[in-house]
Amino acid sequence: MKKAAAFISALMALVLLFSGSFSVCAYAALQYVPSTEVNSEAVYLADADGNVLYEKNATQRMYPSELTQIMTAIIVIENIDSVGGWDAQATFTTSMQNYLYENRGSTILTGLTAGEVLTADQLFHAMVIASGYDAAMALAELIAGSQDDFVAMMNAKAKDLGAVNTNFTNCHGLHDTANYTTAYDMYLIAKYAMSLDKFAETVSLTTYSSGETSLHTNLTWNSDNGLLISGNVHYYSAAQGIKAGYSQDTGRSVASYASQDGYSYYQVDMGAPFELDEDTYNLAMVDAKNLYVWAFSEFEIKSVISYGDQIGEVPLELAWQKDYLQLMAGESYVALLPADIDVGSITYEYELPEYVNAPVNKGDHIGTLHFIASGEEIGEIPLVSAEDVKQSELLSGLESFSQITRSFWFKFIIVMIIMIVLLYVALMIVRNYNHKKYGTIRKRKNL
């Protein structure tokens, strides 16, 4: 038990010593306040590199309505080859039609008729452009054989994308309290979807003519995404998608992407009021447009530091006639910042060990440099050695000897040697004392 206690004490001391050798700085993410009112209950706005400009209740559970179909589109695109490609045919069945009439009262905007056969490509355009519930259901059964199996694929993909607070129960987006996501998760899903060429090309369209189906010579599908439609009150020229959704149960939502002048942003606005208004009938789109105007006009990409810039030093041990190791930036740091922030006003916080032992190679990771603006951390990069430094064999030997003399076992051995010597001396004293005592007694007897 004593040995165990001694080991635990030594281990705790080692942990404390190690943690005490670093100076760690922690700061909250820099928060920006938009210069406009935000009506949506949950919002997530970030650039293509993941730099967040604005978020509001981004991890709060929300209901996606037709935004659900973004994930449906992903699953279809990634599995279409397994069923014969985009020319594969699928049927909008009577059971699908009955389901939609029972749960919604009608299909939506597509004009499909029970028993109608279309290609996967036609159905994909009907779903992505016109938010066709019917098209989504037909595609789901084409890909997976059943709605349930398709939904399982949707949920597995959501987890793969990091959308861990998302659960889908259907492929079309009709309201279900168990069919939920978050603004952040929907951002992850929409961003991934836009990396798929088929999706990005389709969501940029505002109208599409199907051509011949089994029951129609042509069907025309129109987008309800006002951000894309020239002349619409919500039109925003930089917008390139993605999808709108709404219901009285979920409010109004829109997932969008906009790009201009070398800057690109993804935005998700969910749960805006459903009320109709002649001038601002879709407050989710009002939010999206206003926040894009704010982002494009008030933020710039700025170079804060470049790879190789020398930035500080750290005490150096075991090197001959060299007491400090020069450090440099291990990466360049470029940040999306408000246009009125001067790069020169950004300060640094160092996370470094108390000292470094030679040998050291140029490029070895030594610590971390944190960038601070307005008292909050905006990013970090690794700090690395700016030079090669050899170890002094003499100093290393002395250090090794010093470590040995400071070790528990060295001290234990020294103590034991001292105790043995003292015990030996004590025994010698006793032996000499007894020898003299008994020697005197024998002499007296001889007399």
C-alpha cells in the first residue's frame, strides 16, 4: 500500500509539473452582430471555409419541411448508378398519391398523376426545383425499394456528415415532430450537397420543362426560391440556390448559397414567421438577403501572418552557447474579418513550454500562437522551430547525471549506503567495546 501511495503521489506530481509547464489561453469565438433585424428562429451563416459570421440558436432542434429533400437529393445522386443511372424509370403510384392526399391534401406543383412513369432525371428536377413530395417518394422507392430503407440511408449519411442532431423520418419533408434537424446540421448537409455537380447545377435553375412522360407531353416546374427569381421581391443576384421550405407547423425556412467578388457564403434560416405579407411574404428570405448584403459589404479576407514569419522565442537547454530557440509561424493565417478591423490591431497569445531541450530540427512543433481581436480568439496556428540546433554532449551528460542524482532510486540508494555505513560503524563500536570489556575480564581472571 505504501508503494502504491508513493507511486500515485509521484504520478500526480508529474502531471502537475507537466501541466504547469504550459501557458494555455482559452477564448470564446468572436461574435459579430448584423446590422439588420433577424426574424428567423435559427440561423447559421458561414463562408466556404467554415468561418462563421453569424449564428442564432444554431443547435436548437428545428423542423426542416422541404429542406429535408436536400438529403434526399444527396442519396439519389450517390446511388443512382446502382439502379441504371438517370434514365432509369420510376412510377408515381396510387399508394403514394393516396398518402399525400391523406397527409397534405394534394401533391405540390408537379402535376404528376397516379400511375405516371418518369425518368429519374425528370423526377430529380421535379423534386429539387418544385419541391415535389411525389417525386421524392418515387425516387426513394427507385433507389432503396421502400421509403423506410431510403430513410435509413438518409440518417446514416447525416451522421457521416457530422449532422449528429438530425433525424429523418421521411424523404419529402411533410411535418413530423420526429423529423428534425438544426440550422448547423442543415448547413453541413447543404454544403455537402453543393459539392455534387448534379445538385449544384439543378438548384440554380428557376424553371424546367420535363419533356414527355408516360402521361404528359410536357410538364413545367417552377422554383419557389425567390432569391433566384429575377423580379421577385426577394431576388438577390449573388444567390445560386439552394432550397426553400414552409408550412404552418414549421414556419418558413431557406437554405441558400451566394457567391460574388471571390467571396462565397452558405446560409440556413429556419423557423421564420409563416404570416403572409404583401411586401415581405417570406421572412426567411428577407433574413437571407439582408444577411448576405451585410456579409458581402462589411467583411474582407485579410492576411494576418505568413508561413515562416519569425515570431518569438523560447528558452533552450542542452545547447552550447545558445540560450533561446527562434520560432516561426508553422502556417499562414488568413481570416475573414470585418473590413474596419486593422490587421495591426490583432494581438498574439503564446502557448509554449517553459523551455525546450536540444536537439531541435527546423520545423519541429513547439507550441501554438493564438490570434486575439477585441479580446476574443479568432484563430490559431502552430509555432515551429525556425532553426536546427544540435545538442551539446557535455551538457547532455551533465543533465543526465543531474537527473540521476534527483531521482528517487538514486536518493534511496544513497540513503541505504549511509545507513549501511552507520550500521557498520555502530557494529564496530559495539564490537570494540565488547572486545575491550571481555579482554579486561580475562586479564583479571588470569591474575
